[in-house]
Amino acid sequence: MKTRQLILLFVGGFFWVSLLAYAQETPAIDENQSAEVFLEDYSDDFQEKFFEALKQKGIENYDRAINLMLECKQLDAENDVVDHELAKLYLKEKQYPVAEEYALVALLARPDNPWYVDTYVDIALKQQKSVDSSREQLPFDNVKFKENLALIFFRKGRAKEAQSVLKETPKSSFTQQLSIKVADLIEAQEAAASKSSFTFSNDGGSESGSFEQYRSRIQGMLQTKNYLALDRVAAEALESYPSQPYFYYAQGLALNRKGRAREAIETLETGLDYLVGDISLANKFYQELSDAYNSINNSVKANMYLRKIKSGF
């Protein structure tokens, strides 16, 4: 049967909370409405496969979801919604180069789409790549793309990158207000870094940027509950030590405390892949994951991780 109305596809988009609520240009978008597409022109076969793929994605059967989306791709090679869904699925499967290819195709098709920008940035960061290094491929001639990119960097706490993008974006009430927010964030980050420096300033036995120094800094931030700086320093540590589970735990905890549960879940579950034999640290991972899933009302996953915690450690 043909669909007669505009269908809102609940495909797990990111929570676009406007931190500039008073700016008319800033969209307020529900977290689950990450794509809107008319399906009435598509065949029943396409619709059936597409919705089944979303169902499989929802139960984390990513291989099956990918296969179904690829079948949709065969039915409509130019559908950017399918490309975006494939990018997100390959991201879940940690197949980052493939995810980036699909994300770029979707983004070039609709450069003003904020979800597409967000997904592309996530994939780039997972590969420890700067978005600027792919500048020639990206639609930097599109003003809305640059506005979305700056806001996404800001939301991810990457204030310097947001500021860099804003410098080359035409001025508007949106960019002016975002620039103020970005400047405030940079000031706060610098102040937090300065405040936390006492933790390691006298540590003459550790090489600058070493594993032990990062661990010492992070432990100090945990004690002082400086979660803003903790997020930044843990991310910095992961750039140098991407296989150290302790740094994933630290960043996941920081994200949890900052109310960014979905990002915390992704970081913590990635860190678990590197965790071997450390039961005490594993318990900390499981507790944070349980808390994060509880905060998004997923009691099944929350209880699953809670049951994994071993007593006595």
C-alpha cells in the first residue's frame, strides 16, 4: 500500500538541543526525527525493506540492517537517506572508511542537513581525522553547512574548531550569538585547564604527555569533579593512546556527568573492546553504562550491565 502522508522516520538521530534558544535561526529538532522523507513514490518492496532495516537497527542487528539498506540502495541508488543510514550503521560496526564514504555521499547531496554533518564529524573523529583535512571534498561553499558544522563542534566541546569555522562564515545573528557562546566556552576550558594544572605541575618524574601523566591528571580531575576538563583531557589522551581502556572510562564518565548519555554509551562500549582482565575497571565501566542507559530509559540494557558487576572488586 502506498503511504499517503509525510512519514517521520524514527531512525535514531542526535538530540539537537538548541543552546541558543533565543536565536530564531537555530532549529529545535526532536532527537528521534532524524529524517523526513515522502515514501508514497516508493515501491512496497522498498518501504518494506527500509522499515525492516530500521527495526533490525533498533535491536542492534547491524549486519542484517546493513544488508537490507544495501538492497534499498539497489532499488534507489540516489536516495541520500539510505546513504546516511548506511553511514550510521557502518559507524556502529566500526567500519569507519566505509562509513565515511556513505556519509560524504549523503552530505554532498544535502549539505544543509545537520544530521548528515553530525554523522560525518563523528566518523572523522573516530578516525582521529580533522574535518579540515578533508576540506576539498566538503561543501565549504555552503553557508548552512558551515553554520551547522560550527554548532556541532561547539556541542561536542571542540570550541577552537568551532571558532575557526565561524571566522570564515558570513555574519548573521546566528553566528554572532554562537561566537559569543564559543568564546565563553574557550575561556571556561582554558580556566579549567589552568585550575587542573596543579595536579601534575610538580610531577617531574613523568614525561610530558606520557601515559602516567595523563592518568595522574585524570585522577586529579575525578577527585575535583572537574568534568569539563576531564572530557577534554581524556579525549586528548585517547589521541595518543587509543587502546587504553582507562581513558575511555574517564571520558565516558565525564560525558555521563555532562548529561550526554548517548555519547557516553558509545565511548564506554568502545573502551570495553580494549579491556582485558581488569575486573575493578570493568565494574566501573558497567556501572557507568548502567547509569547511562537508565538516563535514556533503557532499563533492559541498564540491568544487563548492572548484572555484569562482580562483587568484591
